[in-house]
Amino acid sequence: MSYDFSRLHRFHGGLVLEEHKRESSETPIETLPLPDLLTLPLQQHIGEPATPMVRVGETVAKGQRLARPEGYVSVPIHAPTSGKIVAIGDFPVPHPSGLKAPCIVLEPDGEDRWCEPENPIEDYTALDPSALRNRIRDAGIVGLGGAGFPSFIKMNPATGRPIDLLVVNGAECEPWITCDDRLMRERAEAVVGGIHILLHALSAAQCAIAIEDNKPEAIAAMRRAVASVGDDRMQVVEIPTLYPSGGEKQLIYVLTGREVPSQGLPADIGIVCHNPGTIAAIHDAVVHHRPLISRIVTVTGDGVKRPANVEALIGTPMVDLIEHCGGYTPGADRLIMGGPMMGYALPEDDLPVIKTTNCLLVATRRTLPLPPPPRPCIRCGECERVCPARLLPQQLYWYAHARDFDRIQDYHLFDCIECGCCAHVCPSHIPLVQYYRYAKTEIWEIERERRKAEQARQRHEARLARLEREKREREERLKKKRKAVRTDGDRRKAEIAAALERARRKKAGGEAQGAATTPKAQGDD
Amino acid sequence: MLPAILVLATLAGLLGLLLGYAAERFRVEEDPIVDQINALLPQTQCGQCGYPGCRPYAEAIASGEADINRCVPGGESVIHALADLLGRDPKPLAEDVGEAKEGKYVAVIDETQCIGCTLCIQACPVDAIVGAAKHLHTVIAEECTGCELCVAPCPVDCIHMEPVKPDLNTWKWPSPADRWIDITPPAAAESAG
């Protein structure tokens, strides 16, 4: 199937938001000096946490693998620079829960010494797709757009359906964030190089690089890079600026007019979607043997003095980034990881940058006022009009509030992308997305409990069966023994009887034949 | 007259055979309602209801011997689910079965005190304790249902129940209806001030 992008489509709802892109988009990406300590959470991705492979006190080189993936949906963690492992334990991580999680703490030695690359690739086109996938997994690459889904899984479509189209999601639709914009302007070649690798790995025929029309410089840079390689499989598509056009399903609809099935994946309709940052990381991993050890972070908001995009090593404390950008302004109120629509507030700034930290937004109450206390829902339907997933947000809210977790799924809770449009327009200021997140985690918990109960039931039944079997076996053993005793007894009785009989006969014979029987009796014994 | 009787008799005979076959072929071994009730119970196998496990309690409910409000770990949600299933009115937890505990617990063996007596292993309803006579025992935390049946038999009192802490994958968002979340980061506010 081949696509033509001359006519674009418009998804349902969406919002035109104040962009606030200029604050950080006009200066080149800056590199941060080496921090004093790097804290590397073992889980920076969706899936299972990685397992540490190093010990405290060990010296490691830059790019060395520190933790190996555990299970299928998992990726390794690498050392962002050379140095010494000083701790492995629970430390605060950027997560809405504010919980501590297992981390490896690395003290840089300042040498920034690279390790020997593990089996470097000379020519990736000679590799088969599965080897490329493993390579990308070994480099620890996850979706850098914010979700952190291990990228290699998207290259391994389980449906068995061929992939027709690769979509590069350069929409970057959320206000304030500009890291992909800067990346596409400054490192367009790496993105194009990564697209080549992905097209090869997916055996896809076509690639659309979708960029919102509020980023003309990025569009121009990508067009130049595509023209310079002269590959007619790639096409830069300018899409209208409308939040959330960077949502995977929304972007696919804008480009193709096709809908990803409910709770399905783009691969189900032959499409794979990646963020440009991820694609550049794939290029670095395959061509330069460089695992994912740094990322571009937008540090912005009117709560920070000099907004900018900085390239930070994974594990760098966020406070270092903020100090690099001039520190907080008076009135800085909240530190948000991600954008103002989908991000979450962090309780402190001494948390590490992780693979999914695309933006640190320091807001004042002027730009991001605290929401007023919620009032009752008046069922105005405003939320339904803006919902890009065409759900009924007020119904979802109703059932989440009533904790009716069966009915809420009938209203397709799990198709909600948590874009925040509904909450943004709600005249009653109801924190709608919070309700949906609450309902989702509750449902996952119920599901976990159900699985655990099922396992306990099976184990309990297995135990009862085992006890029953042991009892039976014991009884059988006993029975055998008793029988053995009995038969043994019979034999002895017979022996005794035989001996008595002999004695009797001997006596009788002795009387009859005298001394002649004695040798015979001895022979009998 | 005769043909009609013959036809009806043959028909009756055939259908009778068919029904007899179907009864054999699709025989239900057990009362299916027991399975349905059992599926709603939390499978803790704690015995707090007075029955030796979840299935015996399910059988007791199905036979009308026990009420639906005796499952302590299941609490209100299980009572409601059972009431829905059986078309009865939900009622509060029975008073003689004990208090419901907040949150989840897992048994932990103090390894410095365990004497390896195997009594806890015999008590565990889901075989979640490993060990051998005169060897240290330990609890497989993922399999432990938190039933506390191992605590009482321990002669040296080295088993205690610890609350299960959420990790990043099991943490739940709080309901905004329950509490108004304070989203002011103290650190950011301080260093800004």
C-alpha cells in the first residue's frame, strides 16, 4: 500500500494552544559539563527494570553496560561516562509517585574514556533485520518522545503484517517543548541516517517525516537533508499546528486518514511511528556504536532565567540543568517534567534526567496558575467536542468518580491518550485526566490481583493434590508392609510347622530306626 | 391408528436415547456456581471464614450453609460481588471473623532466628515457603498471599507480616475525589524564593 500526502486529514477535536516555543527554540543545543554524580534508575522505560551487572567500587568505562534487560519488554542501561560505581540502591526518581526506585550511582572520573565497542557493525545493510533489532535493544534505546517504550519491540511487529509506512513524529505539538525542533535543525543528517536504518530493518517502502507548520526551520533543514541523500522513499510533510497532532494515532490519522484500531497498535495497519530523537539515537547506535547515554532536554518556562535546549548525560541531576540555564527566576513555582498538558509536577529538583525527560518546565503561577477547586460537572459537553480520541470524557469521569471500573471500560477508557484537552476546556475545572489515570491504575491493580488469586488457587490446589497423593502413597506403603508382615508370618508359620513336623518325624523315625536318622536330620538343616 | 402409535413410540424412543446421550456427553461434574463463587474469592486460603480454604467456603455458600459476608481479605468488594452473583443483598462483614486489614502484607522470616523446624512450611496453604528440616526457611514473596497461617505455628516467633510497598509498576494514582493533590514542589519553591 502506498500513501499520498497531498491531502491531509483532520482528527476530531484538538486545541490550538499558546505555543511558547520561541523561548527555547532560537539558541543552539548546549552541552552540559560533567556532573559530580550520575544517578541511573534501573527502570527508565515501560516494562521490567534492568538487573545490575556491576558492583559497588567497580571502575567502568563510558558506554559500558551496567545493567542487563530482564524479560522481553526491557532494555539495558549504560555508563554515560567513565568512573566508579559508588552506590547501588534506592534513590528518588522522576515519577509522579515520588517513590524511590533502584538506581546505580556513578561518580565520573573526568576522563570520559570510551569502552571498546561490542562487535562493531561495518555495514548495517548486510545485517538482517533481527540482528539490527538486537543491536538497537543492546544500545538501550527507548522512545524519547516521553513514553519510553523499548524501540526494538516496534521493529518486531508481532502481527506478521508487513510495514508499509514509517512515520517520523516530528510534530512536537505540546507547548514549550522544542528539543525535537532543535534536533531536526541541527542533526537532520543523523535523523535521515536513522530513517535509512529503520526502512531497511522494517523493509518499509515509504517514510513520512511529519512536522507541524510552526517549525519552518526544522522543515527546511529536514527537506535539505532528504534532498542531499536523494532518496525518494522519504517525504517531509508539513502538518497544521493543532494539539495533539503528535499523538501517534492522531498523527497517523492526519497523514493517512486511517484509524489505528481501539487498543491496537499502528503496526496492525502496517504503520510504525518513531520520534526523531529516537531515530537519531538509532543512527548513533548502529553507525557510531554509541549506546543511549545522553539526550536533549528542553529547559524552559518563565521560572528559569535563560531557557535553552541542553544535551545532558542520562543521570545528570535536574538542578544542574536549571543552574546551567541561569537558575530559577523569582516566582518560579512548579517544576514539571514533560509539557504543560501531559507532564507531571516533580516534588524536588535533585532528581536524575532519565531517557524520557524531554522537557523540564519551570512555571510561575502567572503562566501556569494553580487550578481552582473543581466544581460539579454541568454536562456542557465541551470536553467531548475537544477529545481527539472521540471518547465521552464526562461519562468516563462519571464512572471513575463512582469507581465503576467495568462500565468505564465500556466507554473505552484505555483509548484515552491523556492529552489533557478535556481538562483544559472544562469550565468546572475538574481534573479529568487525573480521574482517568486513577481509573487506569486501579483497573491494572484489579487485573494484577485477579492474576495473583488465580495463581494462588492453582498453587493451593496443587498442594492439596500433593498432600492427597502423599497420603495415598503412605497408605499404600503401609499396606504393602502389612501384607509383607502377613505373608512373612505365613511363611514362618509354615517353617515352624515344617520344623515341628520334622521333629515329630525324627522322633518317630528315631524310635523306629535308632541312630540312622541323625545324619539325615543334619542334612535337612 | 397403529402407524401413528408406532411413529410416536419410535420417536419417543429415539429422543429418549438422544437425551440420555446428551446427559452423559455434557455431564457437569460439579455445581458450576461453586466455581463462580470461588472465582470471586481472593484465594488467600487464610481460613478466617471458618472453612479450610476458599473453595470449601465457596461450597458452603453454594449449599446455603454459610453467609456471603465471611471473607475478611476480600472485604466489601467481594461481599458486593457475591451479592451481585447470587442476587442477595450485600451486608457488612460478619463480626466473628475478625477485622479487615488495610493494604497488603507479606510474611517475612527472620533468618537469624529460624531453627528450621518446617512447621511454617506445613502451614502454608500455597507452598510459598521453601526450606528443609534444620535448614533455613524463606518466603517466596511473589507467591505469599499474606494469610498469616505461618505466623502462629512458629515456635521461635521469627515470622512477621510486612506491608507490601508499591514500586513504580504497582503504584496507583490517587483519586482526585479522595484528596486534593498539593502540586507545589517544596524544593523548587524554596530555591526560587
